[in-house]
Amino acid sequence: MADNKRTGLSALADAGNEGEDFSVIDAIGGPRGVIESMLPGVVFVVLFVATSNLNLTIAVSAVLAVLQVIVRLIQRQSVMGAVSGLVAVGICLIWAWQTHEARNYYIFGFITNAGYAALLAVSLIARVPGLGLVVEFIRSLPTEHFKAWFHDWMDDKALKRAYMIVTGLWVGLFLLRLVVQVPLYLTNHVAALGVTRLLMGIPFWALAIWVSYLIIATPMHRHKVAAKKIQTEVDVDAELEPSATGKDDDAS
């Protein structure tokens, strides 16, 4: 069932829908998604600390990541999350293997966090909240009439304010990860870095999504209700217009 539900930021696109309860567990991929996301990192840090054998640690972590994808294929389940996870883990493992340093397994995470923080910060400066762009893009793909799509949510002051707040929240999340983890990397505390990475990974991700939902849900609900009302009025006018035209023709 979890595979049919939107996960990650996509789950926020359903915020404010009537009759739907928001589930953080579903939003982060369900119990299985959490386990699959955390398992490679857990295995890497535990195995390296236990054996101090980087090559063995890399080999086992790589096999585990591939097995996760194979299992999903066998069960005919969605593999997109597993494949994206495999690619990310693969990059981390290759980086550690090429440099012969276990701590470099975490460099890719630093780069992505810094990149996301920078992009979202720029969007705040431009007064076009990045989280708003992502959520609204998922909610209603602007295949045409981009300008109308853009102004539809940007001109809603309450909704835009909510998006600005959550965008700032996510900037803070990414920067906090860097502030805490980079010093551990620089001092080569691999075990502490691995544990910290796990604690600031899925748990922080879940918390950020939950708080984002709490901030967005009410203004988005009001926005959807207003949009539905406008659409209803347009539909009614469209139905009445032929009738009015017919009466004019009869009168003539």
C-alpha cells in the first residue's frame, strides 16, 4: 500500500485535501522505505568500525544495495526509490574506494546538502520559495499557461508566506547537517560521523516533512477551496451561456 502513496516532498502536494489524514510514515516511504534507506549506512559504519577493513565494508555495502533493487524487481514493486538509493550509495562507495578513506563515503552527502541549501537560499532571496515551486509543480504540472499557474499560488499571500517559511526551514536543516557533520569529517571521527549522519538523516527528514505539513496544510486547503469555488462558478456560467443565447435567438 505504501508504494501507491506519495512520498517525500510529493506527499506535501496533498496537504489540505479534505478527508485525508497525513501520515509521516507513509511520506518517508513506510517502514520498509525507512529500513531500505538506513540499512546501507548502518552496515557501512558498523562493519567498518568492527573490521577496519574498508574494501570488505565497501563490497558488503554494494552487494546489499544491489540486493534491495533485485528484491523489489522480484516482488514486482516500484524500484525508483531503490534505484535512486543505489545510485547515491554507489557514488559514496566509489568515492571512499578511490580515495582509500572511509570518511569520504560521506562527501557526496555534504555536496548535496550544500547544493540544496544554496538553491533554496537563492529562491528565498528572489522571493520565489523553492519549496513552493517543487510542491506546486508536483500538485499541478504546468504543461501550458505557465504564467497563470505561477501567479495562481504566488498571488495567494498566505500560501506564499507558508512556502517561504518552510523553505527557510529546509535551508536550516541542510545547514545544520553541515555544521554538525563537517567537523567530524575533518577530524576523521568516522564512527561518530556515521552515527550522526543516520540520526540526522531519516529522523530529521521526517520531522521536516511533518512541520512543513503543519505550516502548509491550512493555507493550501483554503487555496484549494477558493480555486474549486472559482472553477464551479466558471462551469455554471458556461452552462448558462448557451441557454441565454438561445433565449436571445427566440426573442429575435
